[in-house]
Amino acid sequence: MRALRIVLLCMGMTYGLPVAPAHAQTGLLDQMSNLFVQDIVLARTAAGGGIVQHTPVFSDDPRLAETTNLINQVSQQIGSQLSLLPLGSPSGGFTYQYDSSLGTFGRSTQTFGPAFAERAVTVGRGKASFGMNYLIANYSSLDGKDLESGAIKFNLFHQRLSPASYVEGDVIQAALGMKLTSATTAFFVNYGVTDRLDVAVAVPLVHVSMELTYHATILDFATHTVSPTTHTFASGAKTQDFTSNGSATGLGDVAIRGKYNLFRTGAQGVAVLVDLRLPSGDKDNMLGTGSTQTAVYLVGSGVVGEKLSPHVSIGYTFASGGIANDTANYIGGIEYGATPKLTVIGDLLGHTVRNAFRLSDSSVPHSFQQGQLAPTESTTLQTIAESLGSLTSIVATAGVKFNPVGNFLISAHLLVPLNDAGLKSRITPVLGFDYSF
């Protein structure tokens, strides 16, 4: 009950902070497509009409649906992968085992356990722990394409005219610039139901902030010589930036976890772990996936010498509904008991998402005429293409757990992405604490 009161108090303090709502009524997930369709497609000219000074407009071309669908796929992929950032292990840093000869509980491990992985040992019957992690992640790229520099480009084509006209050869190209940040406060409670069974709950509170800029350029292949004022933005220029900002704060996807120790010898053993992730986060605002995810792990841990404790986990996540996909998970690492009060930890966290949306560079041929009777010319437009495939991401973690007094632990870690697959964050600091009782 004491742990529950602490969780409710901390959640109340967090929710008492000012909250910035998502500016787009339909949520952050739709912000990319809303800005493109509502601002760029419907952009006005200096005369106040549509982007073209003749009746037809770019928004009437059927190829617009292909572009907006691609934008929506990019947005959903970003939203689904925000939840893949590790929250931390809810298992307590102190573990105990009952000594029948002494009639008391004693420490069963000499290290304080991993921060983002699991070990097979349980916390001990009747023992409990409460903890919290806080991490801020800034995202830099999607499948190796820089999110801020305009590496992701979308093309908007002119409507087909009847009779045909050379002005159809002009294209608007929009280069995406995105600043994306997530801040997560994750609260953990873990309780030893028996000597072999632990149950835990992880409650994440998430804040997501997104700043979007489309740098739009009218590529006037057809009109720049014959009629250069045919296609311009309201300023009379051939380029214009369209911006939109949004943020959202709320409950993320809550996790309920059970770990059962199959067998153990001292600090060594094997356990099975089941992690149920509930779709409690708002998918439309990128606070959750909208999916129910069930992960099953086999966990092993041991002791090498007096100070080293390796651990490994292999598992599979089954996802249903929402925007998440089935995922294979594999984790390995080691703890080093530098002193009785300090544990140094290093881990490699890997996951492979099945049937994930992937981005690749694409070149699209484009034909145009520089005048109604001019010969047909061709050029190549740069954009992106979508495909389905496996997405493997590997993150290294390194940090420490320090025991300043009693059963209280303070932790500090860094998450370091090791490859560019999927949504990649910059180096992410994580601060946390853990208290066992």
C-alpha cells in the first residue's frame, strides 16, 4: 500500500505540471499530412487564388492520394517506433532469499541488477520495490534519413489539363524538416508473491513534442522561361516554408509483468517472463501504439567469480491491433560489482520488428515541355519509396547503480543507438531511483 501511495503521489505531481495539448485536432499522428494537404496543396498565389493563376490547381491531381498515403505511412512508422524506446526494468535492485537456518531474509545477489534487462532471480516472498526512470530522447533520423535536413522529400504534381498544356510540367517539391522529442517518466512497482514469482507494473507518463517544417519549392521545369509567373506562392517567390508545432502529454502504454523462476542455485538461475503491454496510450498523439502486446521471454543469469554477473534474455512480442508489429527481442549484458555500494552495468538491447514499414531513396522520372510546341524533355525527381521488411535495431546501454544509504538506489545510464534502422534517437540520458522494502 505504501508503494501504491508513492506512485499515486508522483503521478499527481507529474500531471500537475502544465500540459501542452496537440495543436492539430486530429492529433500528432496526422500533423504531417494535415500540414501538407491544408497548407501546401491549398497554398495561395499573390493574387489570392490557388497556387496557379489559371483554374486548375495541384490539389485536383489523382496522384495526390499516393503522396498523402506515403506521408501517413511515414507518420505511423514514427508513432509506432516511439514506444520501442526502453523504459527500464521494473525488477528491484535488491533481491532476497529466506535462510531457514537463521530464520531471516538475506541478500541473494551482490550486484544491483541490470537497468534495461532482466535477471532470473526474484525479489523474494513478501518483498517489494518502487522505482522511477526519467529519460528525454531527441530523434535524429528515420531509416538513415535525417529528419531535420530535408532528406525526406514529397512531390506534388500538377493536375492533368484538357486540352493538355505545357504548364502541367511544373512540380512542387516539399522537403520535410522535423524536430521530434519525447520525455518519459516511468514508474515501477514490483512485488514478490512467492519466492519464485514476482509481479510488476510499469506506468509511463509521456510527453511528445513535434515541430514540422516543409520547405516547399516550385520546380518550374516548364514555365521558368516562357511564363515564369504562372506558378508562384503568395509572396511571389518560388519557395516558401510551411510550419506547424504540436505536443501532447498523457499516459503511455501500461505494462503488467510476471516473472517465474524455474530453478536457481544461489544467484544463478533461469526464469520465464511474461510482459503484457496495454493500449492505454493515445495512439493518435503518439503516446502509445493502440496495440495489445504480449511478450514472452526466457531469462538466464549467473555469476562469474566474485564480481561479475552476466544475464541474457530471448523473447518474442505478439501484437494485435493498432500500429505495432510482432517483434523478436534479444538482450545480453553484464553487471560488475565495483564496490558493495556501486554496480557498473552494460547491455546490448536488440529487437527485430516483422513486416515493418521501411523507407528507401527513390528517383521518379518526370517529363515536361518548355512551351506548348517545345520538344519533350525529362528529368529525375528525388523522393522516398515505401516497402515492408524486417527492421533490426540495436541499442547499447551503459551506466551505474549507486547505493547511498539503506535500500535506496540511484541510477544513471546512457542509451546509445548502434545502427540507423528505423527511428533513431540521439544518445539518451536516463536517470532513476529504486527503493526496496
